[in-house]
Amino acid sequence: MEFVQRIQQFVDQIFVNLSFWASSQLANFLPEGAVTFLMMFATILVLIFFGLASIIWINIFERKIIGRFQDRYGPNRFGPWGLLQCVADMIKLLTKEDITPTKADRLIYNLAAVVPIIPTFLILAVLPFGRGMVAADLNIGFLYIVAVGSLGTIGIFMASWASNNKYAAISGLRTVAQMISYEIPMVLSVVGVLLLVGSLSMVSIVDAQGQWRLPFIVLQPLAFVLYFTSAVAEVNRSPFDLPEGESEIVAGYHIEYSGIKFAMFLLAEYINAFSVCAIATTLFLGGWRGPVLPSWAWFFLKTYSLYLVLIWLRATLPRLRVDQLMNFAWKTLVPLALANLMVTALVAKLVPQHSLVGAGALLLTNVVIVIGIAVVKYPRWKREKREVVLVPRSASSQAGGS
Amino acid sequence: MTELKTETITVNMGPQHPSTHGVFRLILTLDGETVVDVEPVVGYLHRNHEKIGEYNNWIQNTPFTDRLDYISPMSNEFAYVLAVEKLSEIEPPERAEYIRIIMVELNRIVNHMIVVGFLLNELGCFFTPMMYCVRWRELVMDLYEMAAGSRMMPNYFWIGGVAADLPAAFLPQCKELVAALPGFIDELERLLTDSEIVQMRCKDVGVLPPDVAVAYGCTGPLLRASGVPYDIRRAEPYSIYDRFDFDVVVGTVGDVYDRYLVRIGEMRQSVRILEQALKDLPEGETATPKKKKFMPPEGDVYHRIEAPKGELGFYLVSDGSDHPYRYKIRAPSFVNLQSLPYLCRGHKIADVVVNIGSIDITMGEVDR
């Protein structure tokens, strides 16, 4: 039994021990400052490499799953079961002609292809991938995520404006409006969690879920739904993919980009989608906590399950219109997030911390809010169901007079 | 305080655009996201169809009509063949009439499936509903292939009958398909009709009042969705449509959602007609005896049918030779398309493509 536990612990801590071992080896012949610097550098490299490499399997995962949703196989030509499709795509994108439109703002146009990808890598720094596996445990972790995450908007707006294309311009304005609007419910919904934790650090948020012995999705189900909905909008995924809107404004902000610059936008989008799922996992699903399996395995399992939900949404839902998108953010999500924040603040003060009673009370209030909103604002039974009129033969022959 | 100065921008949507159903150009005048004016520009697919039709002989024109509305080739052939038969007073055999009805109603279902699929695509649904619908189109195409030897361009209808009798395997497979169709239509409705986003996007978008619809000359589901119960199968029964029991599906508001509902309803009615036709299908000949050279008498004729997209009419003038003197088509897509600017004004950009999808155009028919 003890042997099994030791194996578990070994597998669990394998990456942490690897980094300790590496730094101790380096300490043999380097001064302490240089070791710290080198280790930081190595961590950054590992994160960037992970981010880039994860595209390969996220991409194939998404395309295969969407294929199944649509009653087809998905890519199955290159490599076993088509698993190398992404490599082929990358080669194609790398070898494509790199076009800069003559009337584009050359400097900003080229710069914009790089800008959106930087914040996506920066976010990875504060995510706890497993027990002790965090590159930088900032005490303002979530604030940092919000601040850095909103930088991506600038890159997209730069791209759309510098392209000097009307579709891109429309898309750029849509993007800015959408991202600013959805940032607010996203942050507000998380404040409830932060109230329960009392800290902004991502590591303490995971620890707090250990103290409650429950993931925060049980305590704050409404906040989870709000967070996830606004996060989907934040990363421009269907049904909020208006900035891309392929059927109306063709491809939106990256309409003029080709080859590797286009690939950079795609890269940023995929990593962004991964990181919002990872953040949701950390905040609401207990992060790396879980029985039996090593901590990092739990983290990725939860994150990719959430990613599956994103794919599911993309494969099934139509897109909203721009005015409906704004209405949804300001008239539904923001009030709900505010209500949730208020109720959570009140209940968290009244009930005992870290107890099942407290958790039950929080869950109950959440359910009450949801039911209240459903009854007051969206009474489904009141909605009229429109039907067509069927005109049988006798009726129309009378109308025709024959 | 002075008001902010704003400008409208002009956007060329098309000819290369994913949602214009072919090479079709729209000159949009936009005030931000709102559409101020729309000017459709057609003609990119013009290929002299009508003039070439005058040089083909009468029989060669039958497969040529397949190229008009390539989604529903059987209906095009039906309209042309009926016009020529009216001109030369040929009565096709009973069995051929029934086979024609079966083919055309299958065609109507295929067309409406494609419309619903593409409409959802234009709503941003990333191909899933379309793949579901296309799956059923494939099954119908299999039936076409079995009967005619070709899937998209069947050339199955002949003047005075059909090209060949149905193969033995056709009827069981067709009956199986017709029996399974209502289940799929229910599934489609379950997935789409009650969907919150579909309702948000489609309701009260592109409302076409009945008087405006009539003034624009709209026909087909577009007109019926506006509340006018006008179906040529009922108003002026051709072939053997007077023998079948079916309802004309009529909308109440005339918006995109109604057009969608009307098409779903028409698919159900087509299934009803198919069931009756398959039940009553008589034995016998499938074509009148062939002549060495087909030459109808001098004269002119106009015949129209209720094609899936609306009133499809052929105006043919014969000078007694082996080819038509004039070959003119009244294409429903072309006429229905004229209502597009009316539908789009004041809505958002995203609604423009939804309106195009709900009108249901095929550029092969618009430009001819």
C-alpha cells in the first residue's frame, strides 16, 4: 500500500522533481543568481513549447470531434487516423505566399500578427498545472489574468484597422465592443469566488477548494455558468464568434492575412480557448485536485473536458446578432453577476466557512436566484409558439371561386 | 453641442462571398452595422441559356433545363416537358405521370432540406444542420441514380413520359425513405424550431407583407409565408395533382422564421403526396411511342408549375421546325430575389445573408 502511494507521489511530483534536479545540477558549476535566471528561462521555454505543441492535439481533437458531430469522419488521410493533419496544415501555412496589401499600414499590419499571441502565453504563467506546478505564483493572480487577457483586443483591433479593409473594420469594431462588454460579467462572476477565498492567487484558490472539500462549481454554479458564457464570448468562439462571422463578414479581422501570419491568429485563438478552460478549471472545478490520478492529469482532464464543451457549442449553436449580443451581456449577464455577487457576499458572512452547511446555503441561494430569474424574466410557458396555417383543398377552392 | 458627423460606407458583398449562393454581388450601403440600402447585381453566371435553347432541338433542351436550378433538376424538366406536351397535345401514360410526381416531390423535399441547412449555415451554425440535411439529399440522389443513371443532372423526363421504367429495387427503397422522412423532419424541428437563438435571429427579420409580396411578383414559399395561400398545384392543377390530398402551408407573419416553418410544413405535405402516389402507382407503359424526329405544331405556349422555389414557367414558341423559335424561362429565383432590398433595409449586416438564405435562390436559375 505504501509502495503504491510512493509511486503515486513520484508520478505526481515528477515535473517538480525534474526541475529541482536540474537546478541542483546547475548549482554545481554556476552561481546562485545564474541558476535562478536559467531556471526561469527554462520554465518560460517549457510553457511556450507546451502552448505551441498543444495546438497539434487540440486542433486534431476539435476537428475529429466536430466531424463526429456532423456525421462524418473528420481528417483521416495523413498519419494514423489523420493525426498528423495539423502538421500538414502548418507546412501549408508556412509555405504560402505572405501578402501585405498595398494600402495597408505596413508596420502595424505586420506587428498585429504577433501581438495577440503574447498575452495568451503570459496567462499560462500563473496557472497551476498541478501540485506545485506553477511558473509564477503571483498574489494578484486573477487580476493579472484579467489585465493581460484584455491586451489581446488591442492586437485584434490593430489587425483590423491596419488591414484597410471594410470587413476587417466592421469586425474590429465588433471585437472591441464585444470584448469590453463581456469582460465585465466575466470578472464580476469571479468576484464571488474571490470573496470565498479571500485571495487573488490562483494557488490559494485551488487550496481553498481543498479546505471546503468541494469544487466551487457546487458553491457557485451560477457564477460558473456566467464565467464560462462570457469566456466563450471573450475568446470569440461560437455562438459569439461575431468578429469572425464567416457567413457575413467573411473572416473579419484576419481577412487580409495569409500564410504564417494567419496561423499566428489561429494559434492565439486556440491557446486562448485552452487558457479560459484552464482558468475555469482552476476557479470552479477544483484545479488539479482529484483522487488516484496524478494532479497534472486531473488538471488536463478537467480542462479538456471543458474544451469539449466549447467544441460542442461550436458544432451546434447558430451565431447571435450584434445587437442581441450586447443585450445579452448588459441585460442578462451583468445583472445576474451582480445579483450573484451580492448574495454571495451576504451568505458567506452569515454561514460558517469550510463547512457543508455553508456550501449548502450558497448552493441554495444560487438555485433560488436562477429559478427567480427564470420565472420573472424568461417565463417559457408564456412564450407563444408560432404555427403555420394549413389550407386544405375545400377551403382554397372556395377562395378561388371554382 | 453639435452632432457627431457620420458617414455611410459602401461594401461590395460578393461576387466571391461564402453566403451569396454562387457568384452574386450585393452593393451594401451601411451605417455602422445597419443596412441603409442594398443593390443586388446579377449576371455573373450568365451563360446564354435561353439563346442556346433556341439552337438546341426540342429534345436536347430537356437535359439542358437541369442546369437551371441544379438543386431541383427534376422540377425544371417537369416544367419544360409539360410545356412541350401542352404545345403538341401529347398525353403521357398514367404510370409516367405518377413516376413524375414521385420524382418532383422528392425533389421538393431535397430542395427544402438544402434551404433549411443553408439558412442555418448563414445563421452561423458551422455546417452541422447542413450535413444532417445533405445526408437525406444523398439518399434521394441514390434513388435518382437508380432510376435515371445520374445524380444531379438526371435527364429522366421525356416528352411523352419518362426515360425508363423504375428499376425493381426503386420502389422498396423509396417507400423506406418516405417512411423514414417524417421522423427526420421531426428531429429537425426538435433541434431547430424551438432553439432560442434561431428564434431570436429569425423572428421579425425581413418581414414581407402580403401586398408587397404580390407587388414584387414573389411566388412559392416566400409568398405563402406572407400569408397568401397561392400554390399552383392547387390554383391551377397540372399533371395529376388534382388527385392528391394535400394542404397548402401558409405563414402568418411573413418573416424569416415563417419561411422556415412553411418549408418544414411543405416537406411534410410532400411526404403525404408521395405516400399517396406510391400507393396508387399503376402498372403499364411509361412513355408514348418515340418518333424519329420530334416536331411540334406551330404555335406558342406558356406552362407553369409550382417548383420548390416558386412559379417556374416556360414560354415556348414553335415555328414547326425541330427546335424552338423562342425559349423563355420565368425563373422563380430571379423574381423572388427582387424583394431582397425591401427585406434588408433597416436590418443589420448579419440579416442580409439570412434574408438571402430564406428567399432561396440558385444563381444558375437567376442568371441563366
